[in-house]
Amino acid sequence: MASPVLEEPSGNAVSMVKQRTIRLMVLGDEKVGKSSLISALVSQHSSEHVPRVLHDIVIPTEDTRENVVISLHDTSSNTNDVMEVIKTINRSDAAIVVYDVSRPISSQRLSYWLDLLKVTKVMPVVLVGNKCDLLPGGSEIQRIQTTLRNYKFIVQSLECSSKSLVNVKRTFGLAQKAVLYPLSPLYDVEKKQLQPTFVQVLRRIFRLFDEDRDGMINREELNRYQAIFFMARLKQEEIDALFDLVQAIEPNGVAMDKMGLYLPGFIYLSELAIQKNKPEHCWQVLRSLGYSDELVLNIPADYYEIPRESNEYPMVDLSNTSVCFLKNIFDQFATKTPPSTTPILTWTAVEEIFSILPNDKKPHWFLSASQTTLELSAWLALWSLELAIFPKETLIQLFYLGFDLKASMAVDVRHRRSNTRSSRLSSKKTVRCLLFGSSQSGKTMIVNKLVQLPFESPGWLLDSDNDNGNSSSTKTDSEDKATDGEDSLSNVSASDVYPYLLHNVHVVNDKDSAYGEKYLILSEVSESYVTPAIVQTIARDIQVDIVCYVFDGTNPDSVDYLHTIEKFIPDSVPCMFVCTKSDLMDESTSSLAWDRALEHCASLELFAPLSVSEKTLKGLQGEHSLYSLLVHRALHPQGALPFSVQKRQAKRRKRWIIGGCVVTVSVLAVAGAVYYKEKLQSLVPMLPLWLQNPSQMLLKST
């Protein structure tokens, strides 16, 4: 991650640390030199007379190289003051535990202070043996090896002398460094390996800088990496030396021609920096990219907040820029498997794509889907589905994958329904549809039929059986659970519930559109999952392109149920009636349901219902399938917009008004013509007199 050529962090490293206060405490037995150590640091000389416990000392930011304020806290070794010591532990960021190297019994007492830290608050600990100037020769560090193995939170150990000022500044510098550049998120000291989360982050960084998507960071990309994070470029001979060093440890980490680093070699650079006690190199990169001390990526809000004009559930589509980005990812990981010449993503490739995302940030379809292969159309369709249901989460996923543009560039926001819906929708790839229907009418079958990834309703909406149209309507234990949960859902808004409905996406070839494929997103709204009130709220508040009313051809009551839902859907939304279980219909049971629906559609001047069958696939396949018709009628709503009684009455009133206006204008025109004719006739006899003496006629007329 960081080049071993860079022995010290650049000046840019300091700027990456936001100003903060670091609280360091000093612990240890009496007369080990705790107070003398602090005094020597502050005064830069040794003092024979030091108070038993020093007051808190603050070192301002201008006196520190890392742009931080250092607060030093001395502690008492008296057992009566242990509660005060515990308070100091709880408000400290790191601890310096001091022992006297000239007295063997002092090192044996270390466990007391380390156990106190362990049960109170685990923090980075620097273990320091003071008074090394009193040793006759050599180091006593071997004496504490067992202690170092037993307490994993000890990050450094060294010997110092407050009298001769040996390693005094280094002691506090190591404690400060342990806070600013924590090791534990990066490296497992016990296992002597990088932490899995850090490796995942490194995989993401590698992919971000592999700009040509060839699976390797070439020399130019490596130099760009160096320039961005360390404000320096490497010479070619330095890169050669670096590659030789990596290849000696990670033979698979360097390209054969030494033109670039593969992922194992890139990861090894970070491990090498940590082994050389340079974690600040790693943190400089991490913080530049927005990672916290817990390796959580902080994403600016304008990269995932959807711009909207109201609090309605946002209706957005992938922008052309986003689609291009996703196509590039597909091309990078897709393969061609003979005899097929169509590139596909294997499930292994899909897992590789999302390996750089934390588990809680991965797409919902990825987490719930079984292993399969994806063509480009299915890949883009699933992203359209994810964006439609979870817009904010989708933009976060895109950011993790390397899409570094704000939300306003990532999506196209659709505004409230307008009169130009046909032209507006024709250029969009996504068509949204809500499915309404009574229990067991077959909605789930329609949603999940003939798709690569059949989904189940997630989370707390999975208490009841799916509406697959095959099971009986007898109340089961799962339905009892759903009923019991109605009270808890009664106050939930449509926007809260909508993401948890059963959704799926179908790729539809729209030959009437110049834009080709459309992604039809079907969302099942079922009272098996939510209360009737929520169903009505969804019908009223969730903006879609078309509504599908599903009824059971063998159950007339299922048609009546749809009438209760229709009144909540605006007339400006196209709709379509669908009759399921057509293979089970016979004259004795089906005529009533079908006739009711047919009569109702006629009264609204809608197309007749479409009959479908799960068993025979009638109406579910082919050019005029249900899915194709839903897309076509959403784009071309003539015959799909309900002409209600209210609209018919309004149209009749409008005709009367227009007719009245026409009659009035006609009457006035005739009256005016008659008046003009009579006036003209009265003036004809006076014309000869006017010609003989115009002035006299003018006086008479006045």
C-alpha cells in the first residue's frame, strides 16, 4: 500500500489528521519514575525534585508535529486512589505503563496494572522500562516477553531513562502514534497477518487505481497512486527495486515482465509498511479515501441523497453515466463460455465484483439470490430493481465500486405524474408496476414466473405464506402471525413498507420503442403481509407507471376486492386487469368472475382482462405476454386509462358548456346581421340627397 522507499511520511500525512486532543496517562508502581518521565519530556532536562503526582499537563498543537493537542495525566500508585485512577483510564486514549528495569520485582508487578486496564478499558499500551541508565550493561527486555505475549493490547515496549533523557520523547511519541495510527484495525498481532476487513479495503483501493481494468496496477498507475497520497513520484529504478523486493516474498505479486503489481503484491506493500512500524503510511491512504479508524467508509451525503422536490418515495432511474459504469464492470468480469458467444457473469465473477463491499452494503438481490449466471440485460435489470426499491443504498454500492460522481449525476429523477408521461417514459429503461389482488389470486406467481432470480419477501414481512395462487384460503398459523402483527404496522407509512414488499424485475423487449429493452419492476402488494390500511396507503402514495389488478378466474369475490382498491388509484395511472388460473376455469365457476371483470372494464373503457395460466403458461410467454403488455400500456396508455363515471359526467358538462357557448354566439351573430341589414335599407333612399348637397345632409343629421 505504501512504498517501502518512503521511510518517513510526507508533510501531507500531518494534514490528514484532523485536529484533536489525545489523552495519555502514565501508570505504574511507586518510585518507578512516572512523574520524572513526564517532567523530563516537558522540561527537556532531568530534575532531582519532582512532585509525587504531577497535575495534568497540556502540550498545545503548535508544539506537536501531528497537529494534535497532547494531554498528559500522571496517576497515583496508592491503593486508596484506585477509583481516581479508574476514572483517568476511562477518559484516556492510551496508557504508558512504567516499571523500573533496575529492580526485577518491578517487572513482576506489571500484571497488576495491565489487568486493571484489561477489566476497565482496553486501549493501546506502551510498556516502558525506566532507569536503563542504572543497568550495568545490556537490556532487560527479555524479562517481560511473557507479559508481552499475555497482553495483546501492548503495542510497543522499550527502555528509557528520565535522567539521561534516553528514549523519553520516543516513549510518548509511540503512545501518540498508537492513538493516531491504530494498529489493531490493520493487523492481527497474534496471528501475524493483516485483518480481513483491511484486506477487503485494500482490494477496493487496488480496483480503484486499476484504471484500465486489466487486473494489474501498472507503473503509471502506481506513480499516480504515489503522487496522490505521498506527493511524490518514484523513479523507474526505485520501482524496479520495489518490484524485486515484493517478488522475493510474493512471487505471484508482480507481473512476469515487471510492468505492474497484482493484488497479492499490492497487499504485501501494506504488510511491509506495518512490519517496518510505519502504519502511518497505511492510514495516510485510508484517511485520504474517507475511512474512519474503524475502517468504515464515510461517504459524503450528496453522493447518496436523492434530490427530490417532496417527501414522496423517490422515483429514479439509472443515468446514462451509471449505466456506462455498470457496463464497464460487466465487461471487466464477464466471460464467454462456448458454444455461446454472449458474454455472461458467472456467480463466481459476481461474488468477486462485490468482494470489495462490506456484507451489510451488498445488493439485496445478491444476498437473497441463488447461484446463477447473468447476461448484461439481467445485470442491468437487477441494478434497476435495486435502485427502484433501495435508492440510497444503491448509490452507496456504486460509490464502493468506484462510481465517484454525486447523486445528481448517478440517477435521473422522475417528477410527479404529468401529461407528457408517454414521451417521458419512452426514453426510460425502467417501468414500475404495482400488483393488487386478493389472497391466493396468483400475484406471486406473476412476479416470480420466468425470471432468473425468484425472490421471497424479506425480513418481518415473511411471516405469512407467499400468494402463489395454488394453496387453499384456509387460515394457517402463519396467517395468524400476520394478523397478530397488524397492530404494529398500522401506523407505518407507505414509504416504510414499500421496500419490504415482494419485488422482481423482468426484461422486456419493446419493439415499438427506439430504446429497446425495458426493465419491468413488479411489486406485489398483498394483505397477507400488511394491513388493508397499508395496502390503501401504498395504492394512494406510491408513484408507479402502471397498476395491474389480478383476480382469480374461479373466485368472483376476488373481482369485488379490486373495486375497494381502485378508488385509491388516480385515474391518470394506466391499469390492466389480469385473470389467473384460466386452466381451472369452467362454465359453472368462472363465468361470474370473468363477466364481472369484463363488464367493469367496459364501463371504464379499458381493454378486456388478459387470461393467464401458470400451468400452461398461457399469457405469460411470447410477444403479447402479460409482461410485454404491461410495458406497452404504460408507454402507450390509450385504452388503459380508466374512464370513470366522474370523468364521464365532467365530459358531459364540458360538452353542454361548449354547446351553450356555440348557440349563444350563433344567436348574437344572426341578430347582428339582421340589424345591419335593416339599418342599411333605411339609408338607401337618402343617398341621392347626400350626393346633391352633402353639407346640408350633414347638418340635418346632426
